[in-house]
Amino acid sequence: MELKRVVVTGLGAVTPLGNDVKTFWTSIQEGESGAGAITKFDTTKFKTKFACEVKNFDISSILENKEIRALDLFSQYAIAASEEAVLHSGINDERLDKTKIGVIWSSGIGGVETFQEEVIKYAENDRNPRFSPYFIPKMIVDIAAGHISIRHGFMGLNFCVVSACASSTHGIIDAFNYLRLGKANAIVCGGSEAPINEVSIGGFNSIRALSTRNDEPEKASRPYDKDRNGFVMGEGSGCIILETLEHARQRGATIYAELVGGGMSADAYHITAPHPEGKGAQLVMLDALNDAHIKTTDIDYINTHGTSTSLGDIAEIKAIQSVFQEHAYHLNISSTKSMTGHLLGAAGIVEAIISILSVKNDIVPPTINFNELDENIDPLLNFTFNKAEKRKINYALSNTFGFGGHNASVIFKKFEE
């Protein structure tokens, strides 16, 4: 059986750097930081008082107030990003067979804000403790995929992928496989997260994962830097429309890039720490390269997982050097989490959008906030520090790794007929 080619025909984004793809991509190229003081709750009792929040988000032009009240914020972000991608791609065309258009939507923790609110209300109401009938439908992680399919009438495959911070990259790989096997004509593929609340910040603080650079939040996410001290929480959503090349051609769709490979592996080492030699990261990149049927020397740019944690950054770089050998010194590497923060389950899809636009526009986005390199990291590698760089990018690889040792990588190629 000959596998079908899969292309990207639409993009949508709600991020700490802009609530549409154009604004987001401009901010990424300019090396802006999305970090600032948390405005969503009182941080007096918390070690970390900042995050990369979405700013000026308003979904009232898409949904009515009654609909908004019935949705957790992670679902609102999902609907906003998917709306942009669907409209730009044109797959909402009524002439298309919607039984062959699916939705795969990912999140690491789903409606955690709803969970927090409902449990607190229940605990505080001694006289008549009860839960809202909206509690479960707002909270469950798969609900965003359901809302998107209902909104647009997409009746193809529909489900959610959850694998912590690797969730939305695993979702991309699932969509890729279903499309090339002919199980769908197009798939709305994305991820969303809304974790800037007491439960999430407090929980990640308790395992010492978050930066506490409260005096300079905009400089706190600093992958590979000697003085990094944890990741910066982010929120938002990303969406890409994946489509078989045959279907895209038939309807004259705009093509941003081609998806050519996906890799998956497990660290099988520790629930939160990466393997110190990056063995799982090595396996997942090799798997993606093998799936794409390309050589290591074909890759021009790697968008790393690069969370700005002491162990994770080093392990991933060791893996890159192990896999790419001498070619590692001819690659551009960057961690865009230095700008967006870490969007948990939505990180992979947002970084996929960046990788797609890097391939399309031949621009490598920067790793910002660099001052002094960690002594355990090879200084001869090109981390694209502090300023974007122009170079020809035919292939870009994007890595995402999650708690539990879940690893996923995808490879995008400049589209050619």
C-alpha cells in the first residue's frame, strides 16, 4: 500500500505573544518575551509570581456569553485557534465531505481551572454542597475536540491525546498516520492549555520545576544559560490543518509545508527527570528520521524541547550530538520556550507552527535571554542566541518530551510538487 503525502494547509494560534498567527510569528522573529507578573490570581503565598499569560483574549466575536460560561478556558483557547486555522484553510467549505474530516485535540491537564473552582465551591458550601452540572463537561480533556467537531460539523475521527508535554506532538503523529493511511481527508489537529491558576502553579512549585526569578520575569526562561533555574509556565493554543496532498490539490488549498516524519519513544527511566544521556531523546529523533526516509545531514533546524531546566537541556543536547554527530555543528538549534514559556500539552503544536513557518520563510527563531553558556554544553553548537537568523531550511525537526518519559518528534519539509 502506497502511503499518502500529508501537507499543512491552515494555522491558528492563541499565545502569550499574540492571539493570531501573524502577530505570534512577528513576535517570535523579533525575540519578544511573553512573560510577566501573574494577573489571574493573588500570588502572595506562591514562590513563583509570574508566567507567560495570554493577553487581551476575547472570544465574544465567536461565541455567545451563554456558550462561554459553559466552557473551561482551555476549550475557549481551542475554539479560537481552531477557528482561525479552519477559516484560513477553507475546510469549512460545505461542498467537502465532512465525514472524512476529523479532529484530534490534545491537552496535558484539560479543565484544571474548572476542577479547582468546583472543588473549592463544594468544600466551602456547608449547607448545600453540590457540584455544577457543567463540572464534568467543562473539565474532561477530550471535550475540546467534541466542541470543535460540533461547531463545524466534522464527522470524521474525533479524539484527544494526553501524554503530558508531548501531547500535541503525539496528536500530530496520530493525524499524520491516519491521513497517510487514507482514514481521513483532513484533520484539525491542535492542543490547548490553561494552567495559570493556583493548582497548577502551586503543584509545579512543589516539585521545584518553575523558575523563581520574580525580579526579572521576562528573562526567566533562559534555556542553556548557566543561570537558568526552571521553566516558565505558559498558556494558550495552537492548531494546524493536516490534509492529504491529493485532497488539498483537488480544492486548490494553500500549502505551508509537508509533514514527512514522526517519531515516538519512552525514556523508561524516571517519572519527571529525563535520562541523563538522553537515550529516549536519541531514539525518538532517529525514529522520526527513519520515518521520513532522510539522512541526519538533511535536517537544517531543530526546535528543541529546551524548557530551561538544569537536567533537561543538557540531556537533549547530548542526544542531538549523539544522533547528528559532526552535522550537529552545522545545524541551527533554538528553544522558542525562551519566548512563549512552556505551554505543557500545547507546547508541541505551538512549536510545530513555529517550525512550519521557519521552513516556509527560511528564518530560524532565536533562543532569547542568553548570557553565559552552561559549562556542560558544547559552545561550538549554534543555539541561535538572542537574534533570529536567515538560512535556507528544507527540513525542520521539532522535539517534545513529557513527564512519564514520553517523547515525540516531527519533521516538516519545504513543500515541493
